[in-house]
Amino acid sequence: MAQGKTEAVTQDASVRAMHPGDLDSERDCRALLGLFVKLGESLRGHQPQDRRLIHSELLAQKVVFHACSILYLSRGTRLHDIPEAGVSFVDHASILVVARPLLESVWAFHQIFVEPKTEDELAFRYCCWMLAGFVQREKFPAMTGFGKEQLAKDKQATSHYREELQRTQVFERLDPRAQKMALNGKLWRPQPLRATAEAFLGKRFGAAIYAWLSSYQHGDALSAIQIRATDTYERQRQAAEPALLLVAISLSQMVEAYLSLWPHASLVVDRYPSIRMLVKAYLQFAEVADAMQSTEQNGQAQTVR
């Protein structure tokens, strides 16, 4: 990052210092979550001309659910109806497990509904995304009449989205192998998740944090070792702090995404200038974090010399 741009961030009186230790992530999460919910409420009564955007709102709702769950769990788990167990802890392991689908939902929202520059590209990504869900559910062994009826409907939906997908120019330009992957719902992500993490969270910060969250998702040794290391309530709260930071970053990215899809929603944001500054700060976080880490590494290299 250029020096002038760094100074512009740190000197802006409306934007707090960007070092993680200077952020109040929980308070900021509450403010950003409140703003994002208000954005969603502002769309009530507005029927989108593009019916595909209805699914974008459902994906945004999934982001809100994950964000709320992380906030709720960060305040501690207590089972008052089982006093013998003495349960009182911050379940940072579950918080970090939820953080990964939170991020992936935000990325999917951008990749499917925000990034496409043409109608053809939007149609391609949207159909691939829908197929990723329906093709997977077709494999579920239905045991009830309702389940079998649902599978029959899913097959109809699969046929529809495959037909729509094959009409796109993007699909026509794919080689046969890639076309087969797209028709089977295996080509909806435009790039690997690691690359996506770097794009949304910064090259250094993104890859590292995604690998760490994946450790908790899959239950490898690191997640178990860190549970042992967080043997006090305070340490458990500290271990959950990165997830709150990710919630704040994710909600800020979603606010910006909503404004790009529904410009009239800016009227809502304009009523909360201080929260708008929060959005600006968290959108810059990854860039500033990368710059800080690069500066630190350069300093260490000079020390070694």
C-alpha cells in the first residue's frame, strides 16, 4: 500500500485505528448487524424485476443467521438447568466452525449476484450455483412420501437449470470436461476457496485465517490442542475474538454488496453516518493488515541483515 493511502486511513478521524487490538469487534458487530437488517427491511414491498434476486435475499438471511449465532455464542454458554455440570464457557470451537460458512456465504453472494458483468455471466453462475444444491440433494435417500415428492420436484428443477445453463455463451466456450462439471453442479465457484479467501481478506491474512477455520471444521489436531490451551473463560473469549472480527468484515462487505444491487438502499445507510464509517474501516482492514504485516516482515529482514 502506498504511504499516502495508509496515512489517509489512519488520519481519518472517523475511522479508528486498524490494528486488531484497537477494535471493539463485538460492539461493531452489533452496529453493523443492525444496519444490515435495516437494509433488508428497506426492501420490503420492492419486488425485484429479476426473480433470481429473491435467492440473493435468502443467502443474505443465511449470513445474518450465522452472524447472530456467533454473537450469541460469544457471550458464553451456560446450562442453568444442569447445575451439577457447572457448564459455563465460551464455545470458541463452535464459533470458529460457524465462521467458515459465514465467510463462504458472503463470498457466494458476491460471486453469484455482484461480480457478473453481463447477463450471460450472471445466468451461468446462477444456474451453476442452483445445480450445486439440487444435484447434491438428488442423492439423498428419500424414505417418506414427502421426501420422494420433493426429490421429484428437485429433478424437474435440475432439468430446468441445466437447460438454462446450456443456453449461455459462457457454457458454450467451456471444454467438454468443464461442461460436464458445470451440469453436475461442480463448477459454480469461479476460483478455489483459498484464492477467494485471499481476494476478500487479503493475501496474507486470508489464506491463513481460512486454513485455521478449516482446522476447526474438520477436527484436526490443531483444533484440539487449542481447546486445551484455552483453559480459562478469558482465554476462551480471546479465542473467539477473530470470529467477531470476521463477522464485522463480512457484514461490511454485505452492506456494500447490497448498495451495488439496490442503490436506493443508500438512503438507509445515509441515516447512520457513524456506522457507514465502520463499514469503510472494515472494508479496508484486509488491505491495512497486509500492509502492516509486510512492514513488520521488512523490519525483521533488516534486523537480520
